[in-house]
Amino acid sequence: MPYRFNPVNPGTPLESAIAAFNNNFAQLDQEAAVKVINGSSGNPAIISGELPYEGGYGGLYHDADGVPSIIIGIDPDGVVNIHAANDGVNVLGLF
């Protein structure tokens, strides 16, 4: 007889573990899609999650002056890349 998972009433340890995992993922889905870490100046230093361009997801790193300078993540065309700009140049200008 094949194993059947009952999400309403988990009885076995495996079913309980799966229900706990599903609950944890549901909680994560409700959290913010963007995390901002501010630098010592109070300005954003790192943005993680959805990035400020179409289809962007990953990490955006700012230089000491607050200029976005490095992207590690998904480009607007869906390709995962690392982009770094020269000092003082906004890397978002690539898109």
C-alpha cells in the first residue's frame, strides 16, 4: 500500500515533520521579500531579495558614499551574474 500523507491530522513522525516544514515555509512566504542592512552612516549598505529592477533578485551592495556598486544575482533577462561598477558609478545604470 502506498504511503499517504494526511496534512489535516499528521500522525506519524514523518507526517509531523512534513507539516512542520510546510508551516515554516508558509511563515517565510509571509515575511518581507526585501532585507535592507544599513551601514554606519544610516544609509543602505546591502539590499537582499527583490532588487529595484524588473526581474531582479539577489544582493545589491553600496559603496561608502551610498552609490549602488555591486550586484550579485539575477539580471532582468533572467541570467545569474555578478556586476561591479567603477567607483562612484551606479551599477543599476547597466539595465
